[in-house]
Amino acid sequence: MSNTVSAPEGRVLTDVDMIGAIAHWCECLQGRNDLNSALKLLAESLNAKAVALARVSRDGSSPTKSVLYDSPDSKSTRHPLTRSYARALIGDYLLRTKVGAIWFKTLIDTESENALTEFHRNRGLNEMVVIPLEVHGKTIDVLEVHFAHRLDAGLHAILNILTPTFTETWKNRAPGLVTRSMLHRVTQKEPVGQGGLPIMSLENPAHLSRAEYRVCLLLCKGLSNGRICNELSICDSTLRTHLRNIYLKTNMSSQAELTHNLLTMQAMPEPQPLEKRA
């Protein structure tokens, strides 16, 4: 009989689950299967709710590219995983984190960024695990897994056992495979405000926060980054964080693209308190 590990929600994890998921992961990294299916099997074998494979800028200078899997349930329909939250969890530690280290949200002392806190609250999630897979100078590839419950000792042990396999197979993956998958996802997603509702419409289609909305409003007025910082009484690093979040929410890749979209949209409504917009 195969060994089993107890899991929340009454599900039992077996060796067969994990062996099948890892075998499929290896096949996908050699180009013999679709990468999304590997993330799906990995999520199911770990009893996870969502998984992301992401290439994250270590200094936050460029948008994150990611391949995502989200469990098909009512909460994911209302609040889907649309981005990687690795930077929101690890923050500045991305600059010095080591390949194969395992980061647990519940074991990190610092407060998570608001975006991650809000996503987990909306989805009823309580744990997130980030595993750095490979460093490429200015970027780092990570595997992140979101769970509804805190992990027991058995799942902690499983992740510790599997992590060397994740990193080694990632290092030996088929050339260009993952980059193509990530870029394909980015190009398939239509930026909010192009062919759809304007970014700053009353419906708030990108779900901008109040601060992000104000940044967009000042960009529409033609203010420079320095003047925006003065107007909002924030520092340059805070503005960069707001801009990164806006890029992720609008599926854009640069301030020039965002500003062009804001200035060419058909109708910009009068500013409204954010809580009054959808």
C-alpha cells in the first residue's frame, strides 16, 4: 500500500498523487505536455487552491510574467488568481534569496502587502508558499502555491522533499519553453481599456485601489513622476510600487503604454470616491 498524508477538507494525499504530478511536471519541462496541466496536477496533489509559475524582477524594475492555475470553484470565479504574489510576500528579500529556499507566509514576521492580504481574504486562503527555482541576474523564477489552510507537518515534509526536484528539473528544462509559455499568456490577455471599458470608468474594470486611481488621474493631467510624488506626498519607491500594481491589473508593461491608454480613452468620468465604483 502507498503511504498517505492527511490533508484539510478531508482529502488524503498519496504517493501516487505526488509521483504522477512530479512525472507530469518533468514531462512538461521537456516540452512533452502543456505547462498549465502540470500546475493543475501539482495543485490537486498538494490540495492547493492556486499555483503560479512566475519570472519576477528582483528589483521591481519590470512587470512579472507568469503562468497560472486556479481551482474551478465559486470563489475563484469571483476573485481569480490573475498575477503572481511572490514579490508581495518576499519583498526586498528577492534580492538575496537562495534557490531552493522555501518561504511560508505564516512563518514570515513582516506584514504582507495589501494586495496579497486582500486576495487571500477574498478567497478564504491562509497560506502561501514560494520556492525560488532559478536566478537570472535581474530576474528570478519562482513557484508559488496558495492553500486554504495552514500546512501540517506532513505537507511541510513533502515540500522539503520535492523542492530539490523542482529546482533541478527547472534548471534542465527545454530551452525557451517557459519563456514562450509566459509570453504567450501575456500576449493573449487584452489590456483593460483597449477594446473594453476605459481604465478609469465608473465600473473600475481593473479594480484599482484609491491610491492607484489617483496616480492614473495625475498621469492623465500630464504630471511627471516627481510632481505626482509631491502631489500625493509619497516617495519615489512608493510610486513605483503603485505603478507596478497598475501594470499588473491593466495587463500593461510600461508607464508609456499606460499613459498612452489613459490619454486616448474615449471618456474619462469625473473622479468618484473609489468605494462608490464597482
